Amino acid sequence: MPESEGAACTPHDLAALIDSLPGMVYRCRADRAWTLDFVSAGALELTGFRPDELLAGERRAYADLILPMDRRAVEAAVESAVAAGQSFTVEYRIRDRAGRTKHVWERGRLLRGEGSGALLEGFVTDITPLRRAEHDLRERVKEIEVLYEVSSIVSDDLTLDEALWQIAERIPRGYTYPPEVAAQIQLGERLYSSPRFAADRCRQTAPIRVGDRLAGVLEVCRIADSSVPCARYFLREEQELLDAVAGRIGALVERADIVEALRTSEIHARELYEHLPIATVVWQQRGDAFVLVAHNRSAFILSDGHVPAWVGRELVELLPDRPELVDAMRTCAATESALRREVEVPTSAGLPAIYVVSLGFIPPDLVLTHVVEVTRERQLERRFQEAQKMEVLGRMAAGVAHDFNNLLTVILSYTGMLEKSITADAASGDVADLGEIRKAGERAAALTQQLLGFGRRDIVAPEVIDLGAKVRELRGMLVRLLGEERSLTVSLAGAPCPVRIGPGHIDQLLVNLVINARDATRAGGRIVITTATLAAGDDDGHYLDLPPGPRVVMTVRDDGSGMDEATRARIFEPFFTTKPPGFGTGMGLAIVYGIIRQAGGAIVVDSHPGRGTSFRIYFPRDQEPLPRRHPPAPAPLPREPGGELILLVEDSEPVRRLVLRVLGAAGYRVLTAVDAAEALLLCERNGGAIDLLVTDLVMPWTTGVNLAQRLAARCPELRVLFTSGSPERAVQAAAELEVGASFIAKPFTGDALVALVRRILDGAPTAA
């Protein structure tokens, strides 16, 4: 800029510059009214009055615009500065033409003169926005301070109640006049307030929300008298502060609810962990080692109280002989996958305890192990497998016995006929030969009955007996079986031991077990038989596959050579024996097994080489009273045959020819049929006048039961006699058939058949 242009400043330019300033430039007298001699155009924006209205107090003196409460301070500041000949700076408030209050800042100086005749000049500007910003800043700082204090309370390790009491005490600090107000927090029916709190209509409130739920109210009331009307007492900024604090309280309550839920969940999880019926142990991986760090109550019980002493010790130290578990735990931690191992642990009782150990990895370094004893389950599985094997063997034995019974029926019956028909003067050798044939047939028949007994397919009518009384009754016979070189000790329960079992079965059972014990002991050996009763739920330390309820247990124990595991696993198989050839059939223990299972019992064998053998037999204890013995009623005398018509249905030709000959010789009329179709045809031809149906249960295309039902519909008075090598099927058939039915087991003799047929036709009772 050229120097001539910078130096040129006209009065007009100076006036324009003054008028453009953000405020009012003035010159006035130092009197009480501060009479203005000059005022710039900025006066209009500052006061609402035009400059000419303010000059010389034409319309309004500037001093009258100053608020009365500020005017004395302004006068004192100006007088002091004039007296000292200094400039002055002062802040005060004015009320403009529109009645609005403004904060102004003024800077002035003495121009000349002194006293009331002095002239002053200066500059006044509006600082209302600045003061409002400062006020807002102060309120914001106060709000931040209160919110900080509330937040610090929330962060402290306090309960919810303790935190809310402290918050209620600190809220008034955010208000303009803290001593005049008090706060109260209401959450449901709970109240948290300052001792100074008193309800008043002059108040502020803010809702406390937890999520979308209204949980309570935050309230601040005026508790002191004030000249400020209630409507203008509380400020907008204070309401904003109250809303913010209410938000913090809602967050605090929500956090407390979450913490309480987590605490409850943790307690619940801990209780579940402690009361879990599965032994649980936690291991921590430390390098290559795994250290036991926690356990639950089930683990304490399973370890007989030893596990607390194991905490802090390594797995390899606790189980040095179980490297497979150490390897499994390392694999589980390396692959972070679940594993399962089954281990056997020796016990003082001799039999190992079996456990299933399940492992699972919990990041970052924990391995959780569940230990479940499955000894009972594994023993039951083995017994189930043995039972399945015995069932298959029983079915096979019964099938073989059925076919043999057909053959033996023919052999024994024809042998009997020959023995009757042979003349008295026949050679004695012939008679002896026939006797040997009959004896061999009877031995074969007894063997087939043993096979049926093992398969539980022989027919029995069980009765209730006192096991102790039966043992006492058999004692003399058992002593004779043992001979003088071995002793028998019997110890019986004091109470009755009622069991339901087939007649003669206890005799068979004890004879077989005592003979087995005799053969296993040397001279001087000792055999012990005991009986006892067990209460319901007492399995005597064994895992029994029996229905719940009281039991009777009989033990047969010897001090003989004992058995190894391989032998013990097969002792109930038919024809299995450890005796030399010619000293046993191998059916004794098989029969014992079949009798016990048929009676609904169980047998447990405990044997070790050189330590003898113990058979423990468990029966359900019968709840019915022991029956009284009555002498059998005399059987009625049979009548002579009267020519009754008998329909014989038998698919085996030798048996059919035999029965036809026997019944025909006895004076009966006999129709024979190979199968059911032929039998129905013969019935039609004879007009249904059939007195007795004799039929095999097993035949081609149908069963004896089905045939009997169809014939009974045509012959209402029909009587039925089943023949079969399987008595069990006959019992089932008689139960299914509505007409009267009897049964004769193969093999039978001609005399037995004729006698039974006569009793059936006479209506006399028959044994099944």
C-alpha cells in the first residue's frame, strides 16, 4: 500500500470504522446519569435505542438501563478510576428496550476534567453469549462431576443397596443450591433417600428403566424456603442431570441383576457339579504333566475320602501303573476332543471293579474326567450273554429231545408189548434181552428229560415249600451220598424260607450240587449248606437279574480244588464236564441252572483254583402261607372200554401205527389222520361224533391247538389229549384251548396211554 494512501484517513472513514465495531463507542459526562455526548451506531443493537434517543438523555439515560442491583458496583468502579486518573473495566447487566437482560463488558478512561465535570470515553459490548456459554460449561462440569461420582460408586465393590444410598446423598451436589434440595430413589417397594428428604410439590422426577421395563423413579424435592417460584426453581440443565443419573441407576440395577443371575447360575452350577451322581475330577495341564485341581462329592465317595489328599499331585504320580490313562489325557488335550476309556481296578474281594473314564478338554488348559463304575452293568451283560447262550443250547436240546421222544415212544411201547406176549416157557435169555432193551430205553428217556429240564421245557406244577425244611429232610440222604470221608455241615435260617418251585426240583438241585462238591474235594473235605433270608433291596453284594422284593438264598460251599475263569464260564453248558470219561454226563449243573431259572431265581458262582467253590442260589421269597399237606384222594376205578370213537392225528408213521394198535387192542374204535386236513375230512364223514381227539402238537401246516379249536366247533363234547416231546408247548396249548384238554409226554408206554385215555373219557381228573 502506498504511503500516501495509508496516511489518508478522513473523519468519515473514522466514523464508519467506529460504527462497525461490535458494540457501542461513547463519550459521556461523569455525572450520575452518565449523560452521553456521543454514541456510535452500535448503541441500537446493544440497547434497542437509536443513538439520538440516548444523546443528552433525550429519551432515555443510559444509566437507567443498568439493572439496579448492578448499578452501585458500576458507579463505584467508575468513581474510583476517575479519582485515580486511570482507565476502568467493569461487567454488569442492562435491560434493553425489549426488556431482555444482557451481560455487557465496558472499557473506559478519563478524557479530561475532573469531578462531575469530567468527560469519559469508552467502549461497551454485549458478552451475553459468552456468559451463557460459561454458565452452560459450569453446569456441564457440575453434571459431569456428579455423573463421575455416581459412576465411581457403581465401580466400587458395593452391594446395590449400598451404592443407591450413596447416590441419593450425592445427587444434590449437581444442583444450583445443594442445601435446598434432597433426593430419593424408589425401586419397587424399596426407598433410598437422604435423611433430609421430605416430599414437596416443588420437585423434579426422572424414570428409572431397566431395559424396556420401568423399574422405579428418581425424585429431587425442594426442602427449604425460597423466594424463587416453584415453576422457575429447577433448571432445564438440572432435569437433564437427573435424567442422566436415572440412566446410570438403571444400568447399575441391570448390572446388579446380571451379576446376581451370574452368581445364582454359578452357585447352581457348583451345586450341580457337587451333587452330580458321577465322580468328576478336574486336571490342569502344566507342561507335559496333568495336576489334579478339583473334584466333586461323588469323587470323594468313590475314593473313600482319599481324593482331597490328591489335590495338587500329578496323574503319573497317582496312577503310575496306568500309562494308557496318561496317554489318553495327553491325546484329549492335544486334539481338544472327547475320549472314553474302560479300566479294571483290582479289589480286596478278588473280582476287579470296572470303571468307564470319560475325558473332555476345557480351554485353555483343563481336562474334565467323569468316572463311572460299570461293574454291575458289565456283569449283567456277561450274564445276559450267558443266558442267551444257554437259551440257544436249551432250544437245541429240546429239539433233539423231541425227536428222540418219538423214537423212544415206539421202542418202549413195542418192548412192553413183547414182554407181555412172550410165553413163560420162552428162553430166559430172550426175556433178559428185552429187559435190557427196556432199561436202555428208560435211561435214554431220562436223558431226554434232563435235556428238557435244562431248556426249562419240562412241565411242572410249582408248589410253595419251606426251603429250610426241605434241606433238613434231605440231610440224611446227602450225608450218605458224601460217604464217611467227607463231612456235611448244615446251617439253616431261623425264619421260614418259602419258595415256589416244582416238586422234586430241590432234591435234584441239591443232589447235583453235593455230588459235584464231593467229586471236587479230597478225603477229609468239608461241604457246607446254609439258608438265609434277604430283605427287599438287599442283593447280598451281588448283581442279580431278579425282580425287586425279598429273597431266599441257599449256599452250597466246598473247600475243594476250585475252578479257573475259563472253566467257570462253561460249567452250566450241557455235556460239559471236567471229569474223566465214564464218570459223568455233564448234565448235572445244566439241570441245576434250568431248575433255578424256571423257578425265577439266579445262581452266582465264586471259585478260584485251590480255594474251593461256592454256589449261591437266590429265589424270590413267596408271600403266600405254606400249604398244609393233605393225603391224596383215592383214584376212581377205571371202567372197561365201551367202543368210543377216537380220532388220532400224528405225522410220525411209527408212532401212529403204534397208537392205533394199542388203542385198537384196548377195544376203542380209532380213526387215523396224517395231518389236520385229513382229520377234518374224517370228522365230516362221521357227522362230528368224535369222543376223543389224540393229536401231536407239532404237525405240518398247522398246530394241534388250531386243529382242536376247529374240531371243537363241530363237536361240542369233544375231549382232547395232546402228545408231544415238549411239555411246555402242551401247557401253552391247554391255556389257549377253551375245551378240556390233557397231555401225555413222549416217550410213553401203551399201558400209560390206555389208562390216561380211559380216565379222560370217564371225566376223571388227569395230571397234565
